[in-house]
Amino acid sequence: MSTAQGHARKQLRPTDVKRLNRDWRRRTDARLGLLVESVTQPFNMGSIIRSAAVFGVERLWLAGNATEPSHRNVAKTALGTERLVPWEHAGTPEAAAAAIRAQGLRLVAIELTGDAAPLHEAPLEGDVCLAVGGEDHGCSPALLAAADAVAYIPQIGRVGSLNVAVAAAIALAEARRREWAR
């Protein structure tokens, strides 16, 4: 395949990728956190951690019975990124929300609720912590009550939900995209 100019497209070399990522880091000022409540599958947790590392999450909070990043099977999908994202198990959703607010972050849960805003209209500006809930039931009522806002990912297909790791990646990407679009 070639471009309109007739040049072949080539993937960037690792040094070029590092330079590109450094340029994007310079454009990034907002602090981004992530709260993961009761995600129990190690492969989901590993994938969430990898996305958190990609999008510059400064801290990962766990609540409920979430699988810890140190679990041996997390590394299969985290691919070493579990060492790059500081984390703590905060206990209950209420305790996690308090810890998040103590760090100066607003808490936005990603869930389908009657008052949720579509993700592209959600209050993601500034310093924010996104929250996702467990594989089967999503965010708990306690987490939803503790959140400053709730957002949902619009879906037009015949499936009613996304995998939690995919939803986390989409939400993290939107938070950064919003910042970079300014």
C-alpha cells in the first residue's frame, strides 16, 4: 500500500515512538486516576492496568473484591505495566471516593444510569478519576452514590454492554482526547 505521494508507509521505529509519546506527554497537564471496583478476572485487570499505563493514569484505586495487580495471572495481559501504575486497595467504594477526593480528583463513574451523560458530554475536564465496576453487575449502588457524576458509553449495536477492560480504555482515551482537543 502506498500513500497519495507514492511513498510506502512504514511503522515507526521504537525510538520514533518514544519521541512521539514524549511529545504527547508534554501536551498533557490534567491528572487522571482510575478506580476499579470488584473486577475479579485477572485478564481484565491486566488489560485495565495496561490501558492505565498507556494513558498516564497516576494512581489506581481498588475497591471491593478487585483482583490486585500483584496477582500472578494479571501479568499475562498487563505485560509488565503493572510495575508502572501505583495502586492501593482502598477498601469500600466510599473509602476509595474519600481517598480520591483527598488527592484533588473528581470521581466520574462509567455506568448506565438514568442520569448518566453520554461519555462525549461528560464532565471529564481537569483532574478526574474514572471508575468502572465488576464484570457482572457494573458499579455498585455505593460507588454510584459516591460519584460526582456518571457517564455512559453510547452503543448502537445489538449488544447491551462492553467488556469492563474495553470500557475503561474507551473512557480513559476520551478523557485524554478531550484534554488534547483544547
